[in-house]
Amino acid sequence: MNQELAEMPMEDDIADRNEAPDSVPVPRSLIPHLSECAVLLDIDGTLLDLMPTPREVWVPPGLAKTLRRLLERTGGALAMVSGRSLNDIDLIFAPDQFPAVGGHGAEMRIRGDSEAVPGHAPPMDKELKRRLAAIAKLSPGILLEDKGYSLALHYRLAPHAEKAIYEAVSLIRADLPNAPIEVLPGKCVCEIKHAGFTKATGVRELMMHEPFKGRRPFFIGDDVTDESVFAIMPDMDGLAFSVGRRAKGVAGHFDAPDDVRQFLAHLLDDERDATLP
Ligand SMILES: O=P(O)(O)OC[C@H]1O[C@H](O[C@H]2O[C@H](CO)[C@@H](O)[C@H](O)[C@H]2O)[C@H](O)[C@@H](O)[C@@H]1O
Ligand SMILES: [Mg+2]
């Protein structure tokens, strides 16, 4: 092998390499030892870069390995906390399966290989779903995402339709004042879901189970829908971090998902150093 090739880092080496400390805006010292932590991670806009449509997201090289190693170092106390369904999360990270709170708290799985805890969210009423789904006809480019218990109307490809979508949803809600539903505004998405759960209710429940129980959680999220989790972190002696903006009540923030990915890899490097004799 010539010298140049021998010195070229392999993909995994690149992913694992410690970045210069200046590129990590959140100091590692804020995070306790991984054996005492629960690592809670939002997906879109936090771990993964946002894409024009939900199906286009991809897991960059090295991230899967970082997540697997964090799962191991935390004794299984790493979970995705996402608006996506568990099924969707598994498709994105296949073949890996992680513990997760899915569908904004509608679904929960304590271990990657365990079944979802049943009975979290009832399926959305069919007639209501039919009426909400018809809103997608307002403009080409509006994408429907049916999670069973909720329905998301994506308008990233039709930004001009935002106002019309929210108005149409309001009219339907005004027709059904007693329907136990709420509207969740996300990034270029309007999601209509059952009112009985949030990411925060999901996290509270997850944290009652081993191996999460009694650990200090840290949660990283990017969106308005993550604010409910930011708000409960102090109750568990935990920490919250936002992405893209400094949200209220967070201990620090990252500029972009790539900074989050570097930070997570950096945690593993520090941990290894910490266990050196
Ligand atoms: O809670 P998260 O893990 O951040 O999930 C939030 C929503 O993410 C997905 O939609 C968003 O990401 C898409 C891909 O980048 C983007 O095209 C879309 O505009 C975003 O809203 C997902 O489709 C939703 O189900 C999640 O609720
Ligand atoms: Mg997000």
C-alpha cells in the first residue's frame, strides 16, 4: 500500500475522530458520565438534516455506529423521541432498532427489540381523517402522512398553502368542538393528533422503566414540539439542548444536526479517555 493510502482514514475512523473542541458548542463537561445518563434524541432536524419530503432523510456515515455505541455505553438508556411512528423510525435506521417514543408520545418501546407498549393512542376517527385528508387537495405539493392515530399535512413543497391548510383545519375543528384532538404545528407540517399525549408524557413514562429509571436524561430537540420535553428535564435533574436556535429553558444549543452528530461522537471519545487508567 502506498504511504498516501495507508494514511488515509477509513470511513469509520472519520466518523469516530474527535473534532477540534472549538467545533463543539456545548461543552462535554455538562453531561454526566454515560453510565449515569439517559440519552434522548429527536430525529428530524436534530440527528438528521431536514429534507424536502419525509422519505428523503438519510443516516450519514458513522451516525449508526455512534448511536449503537452510545446505546451500549448507557446500558440501553438511549431512545429516539420523535414525531415519527416507530415503524418509520425503524425504516430510517434499519437494521438498527432503538428504544423510542414515537408519534409525539403516541407510541413507546423500551428496548429496541421489544414490542411497543400497547394502548397509548386510539386510532383517529375515520370520518375525521377523511375530512382532514381532503385538505391535501388544496394544492399540489401538499403531502399526507397517515400515522393511524394522527395525520400530518406537509407543505414544505407548497409553502404558499400554509395559511389555507390551517384555516381548513380550524373549520373542521369548529365543526367538532368536542373532538379530543389538537393541532401540532411543526416544521412545514400541520399535524392533527389525539389530545391525550405529548412527547413529554412519553418521556415521563419511558423514564419510569429500566434502564432509564433513576438516570439523568439529556434531550436534544429542534422544534416547537420538543418544548414540552425541554420543560420537564429539570424535574428529572436532566438537561435540554436545542438545535438551530436557543430555545427557552435549554442549557445550550447546536447550530445544526451535523454539530449534534459531532457532539455525540465526541461524548464517546471522552468517555474512552475517562476510563483510561
Ligand atoms: O420529532 P421529529 O423526530 O423531529 O419528527 C418531526 C416530524 O419529522 C418529519 O417531518 C419533518 O421532516 C421531514 C424530513 O426532513 C420534512 O420534509 C418535513 O417538512 C418536516 O416536518 C416527519 O415526516 C413527521 O412525521 C414528524 O412529526
Ligand atoms: Mg425534530
